[in-house]
Amino acid sequence: MVLSLCQLKSLSLLTLLVLSACSFFRSDKNQTAELLYPIKNEWFSNNPEHALYDQQGKPQSHHFFDVNPALSKNEVNVNAVILTPENSENSYQLDLVSGQRFYSHSYCSQSDIWGQYSGSINKPPFSIGVIPRLLDQMGEPQKVIIFGGAKKYASLADFHEFRIRLIGAVIEQTCLEGNCLGKNNWISRMVFIAVDGEDKKFEKVTDEINLQQKVDWPQAKAALENLDGRNAGGGSSFPSIRIGSFIKFKEAMEYYKKRSIYLSEKESHKIRQSCQSLYEKLWTDVGMEKEEDKPAKTVKELNAKLVLLEALKKSRKPIGFSGRLRTFTEKYFSEITTCQKFVYAGNINLNLEKFWFLNYTGIFFRLHKEGYFYDCRTMSWQKNTLNGQGKPVYDIKTGMAGCTDQKIDKAMEYLPNFLTSLKNSGQNYYKFIDYDNHTFGTHQKLYSWVKVKSKSYDCYSDPNPEIKKETKVFPDDVSWKLRFTKDISDELKIIY
């Protein structure tokens, strides 16, 4: 993801994600030094066509793009947003597209899967947050764990940014699935360690030596390695996360500058503008009904339609909805799937049809990007596999050649069942959150697709299987607008 973000080029008339450089230290001017500051709501105020509004019809705050990290080259202080407060009974994640927190899973008492910590592990003895506009080595928002400030974080996490002091970092290694013990397929990223400078207990803590005098570090390390679950396989569970030794602040910064991305306000706005232009192109070129899409109900209308189709053929323009979707996919698949990771598409309060078209095609593209595909020959969703060269067997840019309007309709109609099957298979799955109204949810409005990590929790009493069972993955009362239409040509047996 880091490479794709840095390397994206222009899109004919569009300029998509042209970053002047993928560097870390380019702080914006007028940096704030407040320790507690309300999150602005500027990100969704720019273009109402692609925005998330609250129940009062006002733009919502974006926890990633509406906050300036305000970290300069010689500073250790940075602004952060809190996802999971210390001692929370539940874990929360950040949806990068909507910029909102949402409920992930519930914590439960368990033992250390690594067998290094003898006590019970139940809740995080620290707060978990992200540093806005910073992307780590995996292309995800930069994670930071924070000691201190628990009370204010618990009550103000949804509405405020916080000034924290970085003191170092650890390397977090993740095993994506199965058993990675003894293998080299762990994926690494750096996680910053910080303290709340306003908390009297930590006001003089500036390094790991001071920190370990104030906290039970073995317990904190065990919490990082266990609370977010384990990998299941063959009736057993295996470690999913392991944490390395403490890294000093100076070394952590050198590591970060070489391997991560900082998105300045100017660059963020370029990304937003370019992706919104691409969404508009998808809607106007593909989604909006064209003359050739309308059914011909009389011979006169049919003759006019045949003339129009012939003109499209001569000008080498795509014909019909499936033709337009195929052409767009061939040109912009890489760009649209990158945009879907960063920029919100549509506005349900402004244009219902446009919003759902962009979100149906959004999950369609996302599934193809992340290892699945729809086979138009068999009209079924399937898991993609890799060939001998390590490339996916199915390539969407060529694989859609045989996809008609009817088959695309079926692909979209089958989505709810397919997404439900992913949830039940034990793999990572996707769900659409309108409001995070789970019992333990934030109750914030998202109207966004999120990816859920499917992990096992070897707890003494685990509430997560029942919670997962009741989880809906597809929005209620929503259906794909069918693109195939019958007209008089079917009765007259005319093929065009």
C-alpha cells in the first residue's frame, strides 16, 4: 500500500494522488500546541457530493484527516486520536474512509499464548490510538499506545484530539493466518509508545527506563500480544502478534522516516480531490442511465436504439452498462481501489441512487483487489489463487470480457450471501456499518464498508462468537438497481 500510494500516476484528465514526496517530516504551519482540542470538521465540508453528514445534516469530523499531527523534526510531542481507552472492555478500530471509530471486538480474560506472562490478561493497561495523517509500513494509520490520561480519554475520545509525548517504540509483527512459528512470513510495523504529559504519574517520563519504573511492562507486552486474538487452524490456536524489544526514540524516528508516509494537508487535499473526481467519473460514465440503457418498447424506439448502438460501435465507445464498467475497470482498477482505502464515496443524504451505486461497485472492486473474484462463466463468487509466478490466476482487467449486464446484476445480487459466507468461514470478512449501534458501539454514523479481522479468543468466557453470529454484514432494505432491461427486440428475436 505504501508503494502504491507513492507510485500512482496521473489519470488522463485527472491527477490522482500525486505526492511531491513520501516523507515524514513536513509539518504544516500554524501548529497547535494545545493538549486538548476539539476535532475540526473540515474534511467533509469541501464537497457535498462525497461527504458524511451527521443527523443534523452537518459534516462529521474525520479522525484521520481533520487532525494535524503537528510533529516537527526536533519535537517529541504529537497530536493523536484515541480509539480504545485504557481499561476498556472493548476494542475499537478506525475506519479510514469515514474517519470514524467503530466497535471491533470484546476483550476477555485469557492466558498468555507465548507462556511468558503468568498473570491473566483481560483489558489493555494503556490507551490505543493513532497519529493522524501518518501511515505505517503496512499502509495503515500509525498506531500508538499511550500510558496515562485514561479518564479524559474515555469520555472525550469521539470528539477531541490529544497532545501526547513519544518516548520510543516497539516492532509489532503479525502472522496473518495459520501457524507462522519458525517461519519468516511475519509482517512488521512499528508501534509508537507514548505518555500523557498532563498525567502527574507520567509527567517526567521521557524514556523506556522511566516508563518501566511506572508500569508493569511485561503485562503491557502480553496485552499487546494477546488481546486482539489468535489465529485458528486445525482445531488449535496460534500466536497472531509478537512484540519486539523497546526501541529508543531517536532510533524509532530514523526507522520511521525511511519506511513510512506523512500526508501533509496539501497532499491530503490532492488525494481527496483526485479520488472524488474519479468517483464522479465512475458515476457519470458508468452508473448514470444512458439512452442505450432504456428499453425500446416500440419498433420506432427500437430503430432509434439500433442507430445509436451502431454509432457507438463506429466510434469505438463501450456499449451498455457492462461495457462501460469493463472499460472503466481496465483503465482505473488500481486507482479506484486505492481511493477506496482513503476517500469517502457519495453522500447518502444528497443522492441515494448515486451513493448505493458507488458503494456496491466499491465492495465489488474491493473484493477483487483483496483475493476474490466473480466468475461470469459460472456466475459465482470465488476465492482467487496464485499461479506459479505468484500472480492471481484471475485478472479483473481481462476477466470481465464475458460479463454481460445480466451477469453483473447477478454478481451484485449474490453479494449478501457471499459476504455472509466469508463471515461464517472463519476468514477475514467485510460488513457495512450504517450506525455503530452495537451494544458496545460508538453509535457514530459511518455508512461505510469495513474489514473485520477474524480471530479466535481463547478466553475463559468468550462473548465474541455470539456477537459475531448476530453481526449483519449487508445493509438492510438495500438492493442493486438492475441494469439488464428487456425491450421489444427480445420479442422480435433481433440480435444486436
